[in-house]
Amino acid sequence: MRKRRRLHFRGHCILVSRDAGVTVCVELKEKKRKMEAGGGVGLIVNNKQRSMLPNKSRGEFIRNQRKDSEGFSECPDLEFEYADTDKWASELSELYSYTEGPEFVLNRKCFEEDFRTHVADKKWTELDIVQHRAHAMRLLDGLEVTAREKRLKVARAILYMAQGTFGECDSEAEVQHWMRYNIFLLLEVGTFMALVELLNMEIDNSAACSSAVRKPAISLADSTDLRVLLNIMYLMVETIQQEDEADKPEWKATRETFKTELGSPLYNNESVSVMLFGMVTKFCSGHAPHFPMKKVLLLLWKTILFTLGGFEQLQAIKIKKREIMGLPPLPEDSICVIRNMRAASPPASASDLIEQQQKRARREHKALIKQDNLDAFNEKDPYKTDDPREDDDENDDNDNSLEAETFPLERDEVMPPPIPHPPSERISFPKGLPWAPKVREKDIENFLETSRSKFIGYTLGKDTDTVVGLPRPIHESIKTLKQHKYISISEIQIQKEEEYQKTPLSGGEEDIELSPAELLYQGMLPSLPQYMIALLKILLAAAPTSKAKTDSINILADVLPEEMPTTVLQSMKLGVDVNRHKEIIVKAISAILLLLLKHFKLNHVYQFEYMAQHLVFANCIPLILKFFNQNIMSYITAKNSISVLDFPSCVIHELPELTAESLEAGDNNQFCWRNLFSCINLLRILNKLTKWKHSRTMMLVVFKSAPILKRALKVKQAMMQLYVLKLLKVQTKYLGRQWRKSNMKTMSAIYQKVRHRLNDDWAYGNDLDARPWDFQAEECALRANIERFNSRRYDKTQSNPDFLPVDNCLQSVLGQRVELPEDFQMNYDLWLEREVFSKPISWEELLH
């Protein structure tokens, strides 16, 4: 009696005997072909049933099943355009939690009660500009009353104005029009300054802080006053920073004035950004657990973005600075290059095909090894994910995330067919490379030093011009290297700083431009380490890979309702709200850190290094790797939003009845914009922290980042893939020959997409920098340079007395009026007797 097994299709059941495996394989392929043609037949197979398939078919079958399960097999490129922010409507809706929904009606009620008492039988949209201004000023006066309840009602009325007086609007476009009008009106009458003063009062409200600390559970009600104020401020900053061609000329002037004021230390000698950073640190220290952290972080992000500028402004500042320093223009516009890139899916090379065949032959011999023994040899990651599909990736050496098609050898052909070229639309750069190659001065020096010692037998140090005695090909090489030589702004800044340190007297006074970035750095400098630690603490609490701990900070104070949900539907809604809340926090923090790093690096490299070093000391590198050690495709395609509850849709349209199906459905987008934006930001931060730093690159290796990053390549988005490949490139030489051999398609993608550094042996592991390195000394030397820079530039009290100017003019010294203390004047005779008359004076020595 032959043993039989059942393979279950949806609506189908096939009996399979052990020796009839080949027949089954044909049937399975037929079913798969029908599925791809739109038949829609799904396959359910467990491990025991999987083992019944022949080896060849089983390998193909498992891979296809895994790809289909991850939506990876036929996954198109994600149509994502990276920008400073999402669309305006999305940024507005993310300010509010879904649990805040009932407050929209409350704001409207507060406004209309006050409005009716002063303007009878008229709508806000029917008044003229004079009446609008008069009512806005009346509301502003109401913010100065001492009674907290009355003040809150007035603040809610102002918030309703900032929300576009939606009760009188019929469409979302109309709401946005009145929002813009009302917000510029509020700014002109001086509302923002009054809000900042009120916010300072609430920050210093010790009674509210002590009450919140004693509460066992903090809810939405504990942060009502703060939330209303922060909502108005966020709407003002977010709306005013949006440029519109239809704006009046006076609005454009108001916008520039507001931008300058926002970045200046006008509020208690500190800027709004520094004040908000203070709120973040106070929250993380546990002294103010009721602070609505999501709103604080969103306002902080938009304030920094508005005052310092976004990515396009950064590029413009960089071009201008290079021109001032006399450096050649940039070889290309990096933003344009990245936007024109396509996600990589390179074809298999001949060596890969041969290696694939060898691997498969070895696997056939291992077919009888027990699964438990195989698992024993699997290397465990420091941050192991619970997703079984990720385990499959780790155990399959040849599974490359960039490969979207099945290998030819994984089908039934005996000989591999000619390698098909990818379709023409898949190739981003058919001619040449996307980036111009770059060479550092240090690279030219190293090349010349090696060549001279090899051909002549001596070296000339940093001389890069003398080529006497070197063969003709070396001359050509040097010429090519110099053609692609790139001098960065950072190198010039480091050289100037070295000159200032060497010649403090003759070097002259440094002319510091008080740019918005410089003003922000000066404000942040005293507490910058605490700010970085606080931001990373919140990022850790909001990361989806973090486990809930009793001692971790509670970031849900402004999302949890007073009464916890009682029905399944309410619980599902709150679950979506909490996940969305965490995603928005991650988005804001990643954007804040990236903007600060980029602006500080452009302003002065040591400002960037100071911030970067404190991020590294606060374990930012393992934290970002921990964030990526999840099913990243699931995170990017998460549907944690309920579109009918988003502002302004929820206040314009009548809300439909929510059901479990409508909550689960989410939107129809291919991906979640904020999550993909966050992932790219975090990868860019990781690149900034590790670039040219061998000690930090080794941290990537020690924390086993390669498999984590390799899984992130599954996201078919060119910009994200580029920054993952950059991170893999810097550590390739440390990963060993076997890793490089097993990941040739990843290596090919690095060559295809990442900028080439001439003479860079990153792929071979024989570079000088791959030798054992004194990592601690590297960080200590950098830290010493940073401290000298900060001390010279900002610490005026600790200046060296030997370098202070000395007054050598006898008349001016004797002419100075010296204030003597009263006790000295009373005992002046005693002092004369002791210090002058009783001591002999040698006039000869004095004269000499």
C-alpha cells in the first residue's frame, strides 16, 4: 500500500504518492501558470507536505511561495517622491489623534458663542477685513484673563479660526482657503507671541506637573491646555511656511518677518526651537509626563524646517558657499540624480549561475539532515525578528533581495539559456554612471606615496606635483585622479580651524555669520547632549520593534481617552490610533535629526561632529539597526489610518458608520508615505554618522547589520536602496570573502548605483584602513578637536589670560580709576606701614 498525502488548493485536493512526485510537479506548475494568468488559485502547504515534493520543484516552489507571500514577486517600483514634507492636507491631519475628534465640535461651539455676543446674525465668511481684524483683536485680549476656564474657551475659539471656520465651509478646498486667510490675520494682530508666553506659563506650571506625576494613568484630559496652544502654533507655522503664488505681497513680507523672528532668540532669550527642546528633555526626565509629545515634536520639526530651510534650500546654500570659498561647482545636483533613479533588480551573472548550481548540488546531499541539526548551525542575530519569513532569508545564502526573477537554473533546464537583458525601461542610466567619481586629496597622496616607494624607493610626503622618475602610466593615473578631485566645504573649514588654533594672535578675529543654523546651534549648545538623548529615548519608545516595558517613557499621553474602550470596534479604532501616533513620532524625530545634521555640517563641520558624536554615544547606531530589524515591507505598507476621520474630511462630510471592515481596509495607497519617509531619513542619518569613521563602521559590523540591511533592499524604491547599498559598501571589506562571494548581486548593485571613489578597494578587503584600528583614539582625537572649537568660538569666559591684550601705556594705566573697598580705605595707614615703609627698597635693582 503506497503512502499518500494530500496537497490542498482552495477548492481542490490532490492525492500524491511518493513515487509520483514528478507528475505532481507538472500539475503544480500548471496551477501556478493559471494563477499568474489571473486564475487566482492560492496554495496552502505545510512543512510535511512541502517535503513530499522533489528537490528541484520544492526549491522553486518554496521560493515562489515566499515571494508571493511578501508581495515581492511582481512588486513594481514604489511611486514615492521624497520631499521635505507630505502633502499639506496629510500634514494637517497628522496633527490630530482620532481620539481628539469630539473637540472639533467643542472648538466651534466656543467660537460661535463668543461670536454671537459681539456680531449678531452674521457669518464669519460674510464680514469684511475690518470686522475680521476687530474680532481677532478682541479674542487676543481674552487670552490675557486670569481665569483658566475663560482663557481656554478663548483659545479654543482662536483654534477654530485657525482650523478655517469649517462650520461655514462646503469643501476641503474652502476650509484650506479660510485657514490661510485666518492664520495670516491672527499673525498680523500678534497672536503668536501671546501663544508663546502662554506656552511658557504652562511649561512652568508646577501644579499641573506634580499632579500628572502622581497619577497612575495619564490621558488626553491632562494635556488639554497644552494641546490647544500647540495646535494653534503648529497650524500657524505649517500654513505660513507653505508658499502660494496667489498670496498677497504683504503676506509674503509677513512670512519673511515671521521666519526671522521664529529663528531668533526673542522669547526669554531663546528661540522657539530651543524652548521646545526644553519641553522634550523635561518630558523624558519624568518631571512632566503629561506633555503631548507628538504635537511638540511636530511643531519642533516644522519650526526647524521653516527657519533653516529644507533639502532644496540646503543645496542652494551649499552652491553659494562653494562659490564664496572659491571651490569648483558641484559635479551634479544630487536631488535630481536620486529622483531619476530606478530601483535595482540586476540580472544574474555567469559566476552566480555556476555558484547556484554548486549550492544546489550541496543542498541535495543535505536533504536527509534533521531540521533541528540545521537550526543549530544558524547564526543568530543580536536583534532576532520573530518573522519566520525572515529566517528563510537568513538561511538562504543565495537569496538576494535585489533579485526579483527566478534563476534559470532553478527551473527544469539542464543547460542555462542565454541571460535575458532586462527591459529597456528598467535601465536608469544606459550610458555611464549616475554619479561623477570623486577623489580626495588624501587618496592622491596615498597613491603617489605607494608609487614612489615602489619605483624610486623614497617618498616626498604631501607633495602631489613632483612626478620625476615615475613611469608614464603613473603620470596618466595622477592626471585622471586630479581631474576628479573633489574638495569639500568641510575640508576648508577644518584647515581654517587648524590655523586659528595654531595662530590665535596673528590669525585675526573670525567673522561668524549669524545664520539661522548658527543661532540655533548657539541656543542648543549648553544642553545639546541632553536633547539628543531625549530624542533617542522617544524614538526607542515609538519603534515598532520595542517591547512594552514598565520603566519606559509613556508617549501615549495625548492619544489615550479618559475612558478606555468597551467594545471591540472602539478597541480596534484605538489600536489604529496608537500605531499611527507612534509612526508620526518616528517621522518627526527622524526628520529633525536629519535636518539638524545636514544644516550643522554646512554651517561648520565641527558643529555637525559634536551632534553626531553625542548621537553615537547615546547608542543611535544600534537603535536604528533595531528599528530596521523587522519585516520592513509590512512597516512600509502599514494601513494605520482611517481616512474618514482625518481632518478636514471629518468636519466637512457626514461621518459614515464605522465597522470593523472599514477600519481594517485603510487607504488604497501602495505604501504609507510617512513610514517610507522615516525609513529613508533613518538610513541617511546612519550614513552621516558612519561616513569616513572606521570606528563607527566597525559598529555596523559588530552589530551584524549586513543581514538586516540586506532585508531592507526588498523595498523597491531607488532612494532607499541607494542608502542601504552605501551602508553595505562601507563595511564590505570587513565582512570577509565568503560574504562577498555569496552576495555578488548586492556587490553588482553597489557598483551600479553608489558613487565610485577612484582607487577605493572597498570590495577586496586589502585596503590600509582594513587593518586593526585604535578606535578609541580616533573618537578621542575628534572629541578634542570639537572641544577646542567650541571653547575658542563660544566659551568667552575660559579664554587664556596669556592671549588677552595688555595695556603698556603708563599714562593710561596710572589714569585708570580703581574702586577700593571700604575696609581697605579705613586701614590704609596700616597697609602703608606693612607693605611700603617696613620693607627696604633696593633702588639699584629697581632701575636695572
